[in-house]
Amino acid sequence: METETKTRTVVKERVLRHAPGKVWRALTQKHLIEEWLMRSDFKPEIGHRFDLEAEWGKVSCEVLAVEPLKTLSYSWAAHGLESVVTWTLAESATGTHLRMEQSGFGPGQDQAYHGATAGWTQFLDRLEEVIADLDKGDGQ
């Protein structure tokens, strides 16, 4: 019975050679989010409801937590999946340790779980490119 109610979590971690401020900008500024994740009407305000849109459909979200330069969390609801995405930033000797956790994959959601596992790797690769472009843009 216990395995029937157990949820799974996707966790991705990266050590980025960029300051937390640059990483935070890419996670919270609408025009940057659109470059690495999806089209959105995101605002880093607790309670703000927003959508992420891609060719395959829409994700309905609500901002749950915002601690500038440290934590960002929002709900993620799409195709029967009710989950929470949490970003945690920690300054490191070489830049920023970034942790992404998407929790709430229930029994019978193997396709969503495996899709998220692969998808977040691609999103994080693009996130790194967007942050690197920020470096070029402001000379830091």
C-alpha cells in the first residue's frame, strides 16, 4: 500500500561559474525565462499565478516562495501532474551552486517523471547559455 502513495522527485544540480545575482536574473526575469524555459508572464511575487507555454501545451503555476538570490518555488500543474519546482542558489568559491527540485510525481506518472528528468537537463543547459550571454552583455 505504501508504494501506491509514494511520490518521486527530480533533482538536478549544477555548479555555475556565475554570481548568484546573474543566475537569479535568469530565473526571475520574464524575457530571460522565455529564452531558456518557455513563454511566460512570470513575476517573482508570492501568490502570482502565471502560465508557461510551449508548442506542446501550457503549465499553470503559482509562485509559492521568493527569497531573492536564495530560493524560488512555484507550483507546476500540467497534464494531470500537480508538482512543485524549487530552485535553491548558494554562493560557491567559483560562482553559484544551483539546485532544481521538482517534487510530486505520483504513482502512474512514470512518463511525466522521465520526461521531466530529461527535460530539466535540456532546460538547465539552455539556462547556462543564457547566463553566459548575460556576461557578454554587461561586461562582467
